[in-house]
Amino acid sequence: MSLKSFVKDDLWRVNYIYPFAKKHLADEKGRFDLARHILGAYKNIHRVKGEKPRSVGGDIKALLEQVEVDIPEGGFVYFIDEHRTVALPGNVFNNMTVDYEKLLVQGFHERLGDAAGDDEYGRQIGLVAEGLGNLAGRIVAALKESKHPDKEKRIAEFENMLDGPAKGFEEALQRTMFFNQVMWQTRHRLNGFGHMDWFLDPYYQKDMASGKITEADVDRMLDDFYRKLSQYSYYKADALVGDIGQIIVLGGLKEDGTYFCSKLTEQIMRAQARARVPDPKTILRVSAKMPEGLMEAAVECLESATGSPMFANDDVIVPLLRDFGYEKEDAYNYCVSACWEPFVVGKSFEQNNMATYDFSAAFDRLMGDLDGIRSFEDMVERYITLNDEVFRDFLENIREWKWARDPFVSFLTDGCNDQRKDVSEGGAKYNSYGVTTVALANVVDSLLNIRRLVFEEKKYTLQQLAETRKKDFEGEESLLRFCRENRHFGRDDREALDLVDRITKKQAEVAMQFKNKFGGTVKFGLSSPGYNAACKKMPGDFSGRKAGDPYNTHISCTAAGYTEVVNFSGQLDYGCQRFNGNVVDFFVSPDFLKQNRDKFVMFMMLAIRQGFFEMQMNVMDSRTLIDAKAHPERYPGLIVRVWGMSAYFNELPESYQDLLIERAVAAERTK
């Protein structure tokens, strides 16, 4: 069997694992072994021949009874058996965060009393509890036989793992890691940690006040936390190595209107910078009410060049969540699903990264249906009508997705226990879907460039442009250059802003009419990981793209500086259904940031007031990236920000490396 045939049916893995293995391993056997190692955990180890299939709870119980326990030489206990998992029937819940706080303030068995029962719902959770008890007990037994320097402390923590509240900061952190480990082991992907400074701060403050721990102790614990969580990157990876989704949310507005942060907020953020690993990543919820000192610390952490923290603007996001229908408490408690999509932890089923919608699909139809277009307004109206049709068809494809039963996640999700209803059946409080989008910038630039070329300067007819596009601009280098030099999206361009809002407003009206089988609707945003994947089979357009070239990255513009892009983003309308992640993305050179840190802090505080939705950046220069591509051995630890994740530059496919270099060069021209 060839490696390619081995991975061909595993979704994205044919697109990533094979090129990665081919790039880094010379012989076919080595490539095959690597792929088998990565994919091994996806094989169902429990369905033994002749054995009747177990229930989902029974499968999870059996899994947790069989995973191999691996006690580290010191620090927190955290391990994943990469060769064992469960194969749940249906789509597994990914891109989400369970409510770890519930497991800290009350032991699993204590909480089980609220959900226990003789019905099938309670029986499934009971089976999971048995599996958790077995795993915790085996860890205790292994600790007793180990040479772990703090084994008595760890034994006490695991003996209490399911029975009572966490007794302090260190135990709370260990418990969070244990249940996070269970989420990964049971095949969930892109598992966030939620609002860690919020739910850990009571333990932190109490232990600090009593003298039980010091700031140095906390730094040591957090360093071990990041070191342990950065392991198993191949097992955890989703679309690329580095696409892991272990997002930690920090800071943010509280329901009473005050801004929450503490010393722990800063310590977690600095620990991430110190670790210099791509994952876990941090998102800092920001507001005009935040202390400027916290922003200063965040900017310092950006200099570590790990891509963290990313910034989410509460002054924009919270009101949008309230307008959509989230209760006030829930809106203020939002975290993210994976990279950036707002998500209410412990109350939501919402799958916010179900699929990627491509705005260029309707543009492709437009260029093949030009009859009757006499004006720019005709063309825009035709595009919007076609886009609405394409979007409706797109939504029909996700309407009836079947979801795997999930007793563990259901147990930790409000609404499920009361209704005796699994999350897969609509038991959660919030049940909407979420999708991401690509290519809106390319469509807007194309439409506005066509207006000038056809309707204003009359250099071409629409049919001539359509034929040129079919030939992928062969012999029309001057036209391609004109399009590349005339960017509108991301600039101080009122017409581009109005066109974006006009297109997305109509699409939001379509989204509002959509209902999934749980009664929820659908949200969308203007950011997606698909900008360098969905483009591969699409023809070029009049934003300067040739066939297969990458789409615009999130909310960005290679012809504009970051101040202009931020101003543009702050004027977009994200209301109605349009808040499923809208990320400003740009490059900043390390030297510039170092020499202008105070000014950059001021810029960030002003940008919050300007109204950006979310923001991320690469603190990197083109010279470093170019040299890293040519001499990867010199840069084994070079980290870059890619869509909503960070990754080692050397592990990225060449197309992503080239795109990052191109964007870094453009940023240095426009700063």
C-alpha cells in the first residue's frame, strides 16, 4: 500500500500529511511510518470481531480503562495514549471548550448526583464516570510505584480528582489538565481551555494570601503547564501541524461593566511568551476600560514572536452577542470555539467552524452570466442575487448533519441534564451553527476594478474581461498589474466599505431565515483558515489573483498599512449574523515594535476605540522568513501566525511559507 492511498480517505490528511512526509522523509517506508503514527489514533480499537457494539458511554469507559498510563519524571501528570481512541458514530463535537470551572468547584461524582438516573441519559454518563474513576485510580497506582518527586501531592490530587472540589491553585490546574487530556483522548479536536484567569483566580488569590504559593511558584507551574500541553502536536493537529486550538482566554468585561484582570492574567500571558511554543495560544479580551499596563504587557509578549496574544474587542463583540439573543450574563462570559469564533462555554452546542463559504463562487457564476448587465449597479445586484442563491445551497448541505452522542460533553453543558437530552439532540441552551468565509475582499476588489475598466474608462467590455479570465490573464500582464495595484478592501475607501456591508447584509438576511434541526440559526464571519485551500480550484479574478492563487487573508490589505486596515475594519457592520470571527491580520517588524513600543501601545488602545472586532499579527520580518525557507536548519524554532493558529515555519507546506513571505514583504513597503 502506498502512503497516498493510506491517507486518501482521511479528509484533510491527504492534503497535509503526504506533502509534509514527502518534504521531510526521503524513503517511502519512513513516510508510511509517519502517517501511520499520526493516523493510528483514528483506528477503532474497541470493536473486536464477534463483539456486539457498545454504547457511546460504554466505548468511552472501555477506552479509559485501556489507555496506557505514563507518569512523567516531575511536574503535572499529563499524557495521551496516541494509539487509542473511540470511533463515535456521526460528527464529533470539535471547536469547543467544556466548562472546566464546573469540575473545579464540585467533584465529578458530586455533580453526577444532579444527572444520575435509571434512564438511558443517566446510564451513559454513569459509564463515563466509571471509566474516569478507573483511569484516575490507575494513575494513583502508577504514581505510588513511580519516582516522581512530588508523588504524594499528585496522589492526593488524583484521589480527590472526582470526589470533591479542588483544594488549591495547583490542584485546580492539574484537574483542568486531566479533563483536557480526556477530551483529546476521546477524539475531540480543537479543545480550548476557556477563561482560565477567571476560573483559576479565586484559587490563586486564596493561596497567595495564605502564603501557600508565591508568584515564582505560579511561574514554575505555568511553565510546566505549557511544556506539557505543547506535547503530542501530531496527534492533536487538525488541518496543519500547529492547528490545535488549545486557546486560553484572558481578561475581559464583566457583567457589571468593569474590566477584569489580575496578576494571574499577566502571569499566564507571560508564561506563554516564555514557553516559545506555538500552542497553547492566548486570546486577550480587550476594552477601552482595560488598564493600559495590561496592554503594555501584551505588547511585550508579542515580541516573543509566537503569535500570541490575539485580541478580541469586548466593546464590539459583547453588544453583538446581546443583539443576537444571548442572555446578558452569557454574552459577557463568552470565550471562543477554537481560533476566534465567539462561544458561550458550558451552555452552547454551537459548532462555529462547520464549513467555509466562498464568496467567489457567486462571482464565478456572475462572469458566466453577463447578459443584460448595462451598468455597475446591474452587476452588483446580479452578484448579490447569485450569492444569496449559492449561500442557500451551501446552508442546505449543513442543515441535516448528524452528530455523535456525547455523554461527557452533555454532562457539562447547561440544559442537557435538566432535559435528559444529549447535546447531539439539541439539549444545550444555545444551538446555532457557525460558518467561516473567504474571498469577500477579492470579490469587492474585482467588482470595483471592473467598474473602472468597463463602465468608467471603457477600456474593456464585460465579455472581454470574462474571456481574459478564462485564459488566466495570458498576454494581459498589464491588466493583471492594474488589478494588483488597485486594492480597495482594507483601504480608506468608502465605496468598498459600503459594498462589503451591502453584500453581507443581504447574506445575513438569508442566514436569519435558516433553521437547523434544533431550531438554531447560522452565523458567519469574514475570516477563515480556507484562504489558501479553497482557492486552489477557483479561476482568477480582478483583484490581481491568477487561478489557484491564495485569497486575501482575513481582514487585511497588502497595499495598506495596519493603521488603515484597522480603520477600515472598525467601520464594517458586524451586526445580525455577521459576528462569527472577523480578524484584522497584519505584519509588524520586530525592530519597529522594539523601537516604538510605547507608540504601539497607544495605537492598540486607540484601535480598540476605533472598533476593530478581533486582531492578530506576526511580529516578523521578511528577511528572516526568506532565510528560513532557504536554510530551515538555522531556524528550528521559528514560529509564525497562520490563520488563527501558530506553527513552526519549517513544518508548513511551501505554499503557506511563500504566502507569509509575500505578505511580510508587502507590509514592509507600506508601514
